[in-house]
Amino acid sequence: MARHKFAVGAEVRLLSRAGLSPVAAETYRVITLLPAMDLSPQYRLRNDELGQERVSKEDNLSWVPTDATEPSYEG
């Protein structure tokens, strides 16, 4: 089973915005870890400011830079 890279509460950005509305949020917070699809873990995401939720596979997400250093995962 694939391991999730992002934890609940992590701030992420969608890499591909294909098919999304121009007013779709830029960044989201991980609210739930979901089972993998096509060997890529999935996440339920929420942007509280715009009240938007969506599901995305991990290979379409990147970290949002913060004051804290990005966690490092070594295999």
C-alpha cells in the first residue's frame, strides 16, 4: 500500500488546474487521507476561505512554502 506524503493539516497546491474554474482556490488544506487510486494516495482537500472541497491524487499536489521547513521523507 502506498504511503501518504502529506499529513492531515498540511497546506498544498494543485499542480494541474486543468478543468477547474478560474475562481477555484489556489491552495488547500488536507482534511482526510484516502485510499490510493492507480497506486497514488488520495486526499480530501478544503479551502476554508472559499468553502471549496475536492479530492486529488498525491501526484497532483505540491507543498505550499511556509515559515517551517518542508518535512523530508527518505525511503
